[in-house]
Amino acid sequence: MKRRLQTLLGNAVKACIDKKLIEAEAIPYIEIDIPKDAGHGDYASNVAMVLASRAKGKLPPRRIAEIISKHISSGDDVLARVEIAGPGFMNFFIREDVWSTLLHDVDKLGDRYGASDYGKGKKIHLEFVSANPTGPLHIGHARGAVVGDVIANILKASGCSVFCEYYINDTGNQMNNLGKSVLFRYLELLGEEVEFPEGCYQGDYLRDLAKEIIAKEGDGYRNRNQEETIRMFTDYAASEILIGIKDDLKAFGVVFDNYFSEKDLYKDDGVAKLLAELEKRKFIYNDGETVWFRTTAFGDEKDRVVIRKSGEPTYFAADIAYHQNKYERGFDKIIDVWGADHHGYIPRMAACIEALGHEKDSLKIVLVQLVNLLRDGKPVPMSTRAGEFVTLKEVVDEVGKDAARYNFLMRRSDSHLDFDLELAKRQSSENPVYYVQYAHARICSIMRNADERGYKIPAYDEVDLSFLTLPEEINLIKAITRLPEVVEGAALSLEPHRLTFYLNDFAALFHSYYNKYKVLSDEEGLSRARLFLTKSILAVLSNALRILGVSAPERM
């Protein structure tokens, strides 16, 4: 319906421009939104105000809205009326008998309902999680993992080709510190007194790794060359930790197409060659001690170091090479999901994208804020200094994959999130994932009951939907028809929380309807119409939950 309105409104604007009734060089993008107040119509548009601003106030927006409304074709016959509100909003009221005809798409498309082809032909590289392999994934990584995974699902549902990748930061000081940390735990377990230097990692997982080495090799590394031992311990620990990361992500429903090692960027002097090429193009300069990227040429607040005084490349140098590698693999759009603490890193990455000769808008950054872990409303104490943190595995083991995924998506990714472990396990309407899944299970129960009573679930062309006249039924139909709009809007904005918001409201509409009215009654025509309606609701719940990577149980 939204697309149909965009077409109607676009044609009307074009007609007004052609007749020189309003001034515009081109038809603007037609935004169609759902008003918060149902009294303001089914849809609304601010196109008149957009046109008024471009025409520099030659006509007030209300007057432009009136002119456009007179040129909206009645040939489509879906509009009951158009109202002009406030400074020039156009509010659209859809004819009530039109809504039920839109259920034909639900019946025809089945498990494809909600999908679209807006992104057809787009090849997207999506990088997320990318935690250093220096320890298990914690609850902060968990939120980034599900945000990235559901963005991928939404984009795929919108027709895009999406390649999901985990970037392994397996070079630099943090990896050397990992090897040292395992060595100190190793020596400690062999009875030596060890004082951990600053920068080393804490946590029981390091003791476990050291125990594994002792079980395999005994005390053979006690008196070996320390530098060589640290390298060996680094490689062993990183490999084992990465195996654990992959296992934890898989249990969380997150599987990557590829794990890309930072080490690969340095093969054949790849990073050095790229920096040399950028230096020829005057984007890299040397002040005699340090090598800099001229990011200020692209709007950054200051230039950024790519090679330190020590001769060691910075993370930024590797990131430049990594992003160039993505483009060289043929991706036309790159999406990175980062922790919110990386916000200041965005301008320099945008600068390097432009310097590499790519469109600035071809890179999109999605920021994920911190998670506050609670238990019955009280904060769960954690100390990263002591290596005490709640892991992804612990959360999934305690509350389950479905509750964890759904609750991590209950807020915008760039806003802080309170995650209450006890609430996530509760089987009540207070727990949003239970509330939505219970709606699905309830409808499955209705379908089983209908089958036992000899009802055949009708197809669209086998049912008379004119029986569906209750306001609650019309509202449910409207909500059903909006799933494709929600999915496409989430894909355009890279905001997966839109889907959970939609499902929460949708489940509430269904539960309220179910508690007031019987689906199956003595009136066969009404029962068949309501059965078809509930079948359509079931399709929406099932399809939306699948995009979220959450199961749709038939019994609860």
C-alpha cells in the first residue's frame, strides 16, 4: 500500500509540475509514514513541505498540499479521502473494503510474505562482532552479533546479496600480551610465583588454556626461550579461543560466511604497498619520524598516524588495507557494525574510503551501545580488570537463544540496553519474546482445533472476507499488510529493532482480539473468514520471527 501511495502521489506531483502549478526541478523522494494518531489517517506525507522549502516559500506548504490533492488520480480507487493537516501534512485514509483485498499477497507468497526486491543486484559486505581472539565473547559482543545477523537477514529479505564476515585482529601487542598471559598462568600452575604485569589478560579461561598445554607438553616450556614460547602460546591460545568463539556464535544462531585474518593483509607487503600508492597520490606524508594519513583533506578534525615512530603500523593502517580488500572483492556497499566507543573512528574511515576512490556513502557504520546486565532489576557486578565478565555462552545457556536474541533487539542499537536475565526467562506477557511466541502457538492450537472439527483452512479465493467487519479485525488486517513496509524500512535504515517493535504491537492486537472473540463459531462463513485471518496472522508471526532468527513454536 505504501508503494501504491508513493506512485499515486509521485504522479500527482509530476502533473502539478508539468502544469507549472508548483515549482520544482525534480520530483522529490516521496516519504510515506504511518501517523501515530489513527485519527490522522492510515498514512501521511510531508511532500508539500519539502516542495515548499525547495521553492523558497513562493507558495505555502498547505496551498501546495491542496493543489497536489486535487491531482491525485482516482483511477486506483483505494483512497476514501485526503486531508490537509497542520503546516501542510497530507493525511491519507484508505477505503475500508480495500484492506482485506491485500491479504491475497499473504496467501500467495506464504513464507516469502514480507520480502521485497528493492535491493536486487546489490552486493553487500557486512562485517560484525570482529572481537579480538584474546578471550571469549562477552555480553557486549552478543548484542553486536545479533544486530549484525538480523541486519543481514533483513537485507537478504529485501533482495540484497549479503556476505557476512568476521575480521580477526590477530596481530599486534594485544596478541603478544595474550601469549604472555598464558605463559604466566602456565608458570604459576607449575608452582612458580608470578606477578602479572600490566596489560596482561585475566580470567579463568587463561588458566584452562595453560592446563591444556601442561597436559600435552608437561613443563617442557619452563626453561625455553621466552620470546619463542610466547609466540607458540599466542598461536595456540588464539586458535583455541577462536574455536570457542565460533561455537558460541553458532549456538547463538550466528554463522559467518568467512573469518578474515588480519595477518593476510600483510602478506607480500600488502599494507606497505597500499600506503606507498596513497603516498604517491599525496594522501600519505612522512614528518621524519611518523607516517600520517591526510584525513583532514576529507573533513576529519586532524590527520591520523598510520606508521608509528617504532616503524609499527597502526590499526588504522590495517583497516585501510582491509576496506580496500573488500572493494577489490567486488562489493559495492560495505556495512560495519561497531561498538559505540568507536564513534570517533568514523570520520577517518570515511576519509580513507574517499581517498581510495570510492563513494563516501558506500560505507555505512552501525553503532551498538553498551548492555547493562540486570537480575530482577539489580545490576550484575562485573570487573573487566579482574577478568570477570558475563560471557555470551553464559547468557545463552541461562535464558536460551530465542530470549537472548529478541531482548538484545528491544531497543535501537545506538541506545543503551537493560537486559534483565530473570525477565528474559519469565513465561508471561512481561517477557516480549514469550508474548510473541505465545501468539504463534495459540494460532497453531486454533488450527489444530479447526482440523479436529472438520474445517479446511481456506485459501484467499475460497473465503468471503466481508464477514470481517469488527474494528479489531480491520486493525489486524492493516497490521498484517504493513510487514513488507516494516522489513523494507528496517533494511533502508539498518534498524533491526523496527521488527521487534512491530511484532510486540502485532502480538498485542492478536491477544486482545483472541480474548474477546471466538475464531470458530456456529456461523460457517464467519468462522472461515476468521480462520483465514488467523492463518494470515500466523504467516506474519512465522516470517518475522524467522528474520529475527527466533523460533516460532507450535506448542507452549
